[in-house]
Amino acid sequence: METTTQKELIVSQMAEKLVGSEIIKLAGEVKQLIANGEDIKNLTIGDFNPKIFPIPTELKSNIIQAYREDHTNYPAANGIPELRESVSQYLKHYGKLDYSADQILIAGGARPLIYALYQTLVDPEDTVVFPVPSWNNNHYTHLSHGKAVFVETQADNKFMPEASDLAPYIKDATLIAVCSPLNPTGTTFTKQQLSDLCDLIVAENSRRGEREKPVYLLYDQIYWMLTHGDTVHYDPVSLNPEMKNYTVYIDGISKAFASTGVRVGWAFGPDKIINKMRAILGHVGAWSPKAEQVASSRFITNFGAVDQYMTDIKGKISDRLNGFHAGFQALKAKGLPVNSIAPEAAMYLTIQIDLVGKTKTDGSTITNTQEATAYVLNEAQLAIVPFYAFGASKDSSWFRLSVGTAKMEDIEIIIDRLEKALIKLS
């Protein structure tokens, strides 16, 4: 009996060359270990355990009530008017930002908004400049057929970019993509750093002719409500009003209110850009569910409830971040090859575990960060994300530790496990 050869299927070059997520790959390995009965402390996830960090009670009640009111049909393509107006009031109250409801676009979380922004601004072969480590800019650039310029940042600057780091690429850039507070580091722009970046963009756009496409700034501030201690969040337009023509903000409820699965995000910026993003998402259909929009519109302008919730969640996150930071500093004081950067915002701690060149008990040597990550996972039963998963160089010894699923009692257990694993190395 004859057999036929399966013809190899050909897909687009974009799809063929699209790189899978390193984080998802690591998550798969962790899940398999847990399924095998391993007691893994999984601090890879940029999400919250709802048993530890539940969404606001008022928001949950509003969602239930919205479904009881039968808000289950299509929402407006740019978001229901009530929510866009509520977002306008929320931004003015907490951020002193003046954007009308028509300058705000609602979608099913931040991801489709970022995608729509790239599609709106980036033509094939346009240059997108972004610091690394940072979340997913390399993939969004690829999806948009742009040219990615990775700008490696340094621990000395808490992995936040200086304007001087980006200046060599500004003349060719269409888009500069930044995030503050930053995923994966939990660190933030200083006022001077962000002011200098704004000045750089304004000067470059003054140099370009009126008919030349400006360089735009994507400013992802999804974690901006989650600042800790004395940290102050700064934004481009508040520091430099001329940036209003060139800045598109990405924001939403997912992180501030531990509502990652509720899927309500918003972008705001110049009218023309927001309208074009709206048209793109109208074809994609990445709407936020209407009931969740109704509920969010009622909650985010209940400033008393918001304030009470933010005090609670920030306290819980800060306690965990500070506890892990203290633990890593104690290990460092013992001469072990670790370090950490004091937490500033979000739910992440930047940690260093420098194991390359160390010898294991079986006589083998750890030769790269991937092997170091595996050693920590297998020996300390701790899952964390290496910075190379966020575009940093493969030899970076820095990692993201997320506390969204951590209990306070986990801290001592994790630090103890890590110390025992590190002591085994020579």
C-alpha cells in the first residue's frame, strides 16, 4: 500500500519567526514538577492568588449586580461611556491628569491596547527602541514587522534607562516603549530620568519636519498605584506638557486591584491615535465584557473604597517584598552569591543569584544562567524568572521574584531552602 508524504505547511514569515514566551516555557516546567509531587514555591507568576489578594469587595458586588441587571450585550467599541467618564475622573483624582472620556479607550486588559498601539504607529521596518529587561516589547515589535532596538540597562540604575542610553537611537525611532513601575524589576523612573527622556523626545520632534512621523512614547503605567514607601510615580505629561501630543498611556485595573482575570484596561492619549486604535480593536473584537465595564465604572470613582483597598493591598505586598529583600541581604551578608534591589513598586523584587562557574556536589559546573535557574528550581525548590526572559542578555544573573502568590510564612522557608542549596556549591 502506497503512503503519501505529508506536505510541509507554509505559514507567514511573521508566524514562522515568532518566538515563544520564555516565561510560559518555564511555567510549564514548574507545573510538571508540581504535578509530580514536588513542593515548589512558584514565584514566577505576575498574578495574584485571589485567596491572599482578593479583588475589592465592592468591585465583586458590582460585577454580580451588573450581570443581574443583564449587561450582557455588546459594549461600545471604545468602551461604555460611563466607564470612560469614570476613568477620566479617576485619572484626574489620583494622577492629576486631564483627559476627556473621548481620549480614553477601553479593552479587555492592557495587552490588546499595547498591540493596537503598535499597529497604529509602527509601519514595517520602523524602529522601536526599548530598554531591557522589559515585558514583551520584542514580541510586539515582531508582530508589527518593526525593527527592535534592545537597550540593555544596568543594576547601578535599578535597570531604569537614562536618556543618554536611548539618545543614540532617537533619530531613527518611531516608538520608544517604556514602563514605570517596571515589569520585571519593580523599580521606577526618577523625576530627573523621566524629565530627561521627555526632553529628548520633544527635541527630536522639533528637529523633524511637520510632515515627518514623530517619535512617540508608549508609557505603560499599569502598576502605578502600587508604589511602596517613599516612592513617587512620575508620568511624562505631568512633567512636560509638550509630551501630550506624543504619549500614549497604558493602564487598567488588573494590577492595582488584583483583577487580572476581570479584563478591564484602558489607554489614553492624542485623539487621532486613540481613534485609530479603536478602529483596529473594533475589527479584532478585544472588548472588555460589558458587565465588568459597568462594575468598574461604579467602583473606580468610589474613592473611599479605592483608598481603603489600596492601603490594604499595598501593605500586604510591601510586607512580602521587604521580607524577601531582608532575607536576600542577610544571605549576602553571609558571603553567599546573591543580592537584591530595595523594592519601590509593583509586586516584584529584583534579585541576583550569581552561580555561573560554581561547582555542584556531583562535580559538574554551572555554565550559564539557564543552568543556574534549573539549579535553584531543583535544589531550592524555588521558581523565579531570569531577566533573559525579558530580553536581557543570556548571561545576566538577575531574576524577577513575584510575591503575588506568596504567603508571609513562605519567606523564611524560601530563604532557608535557598541558603542550603547555595552552601552546597563550591
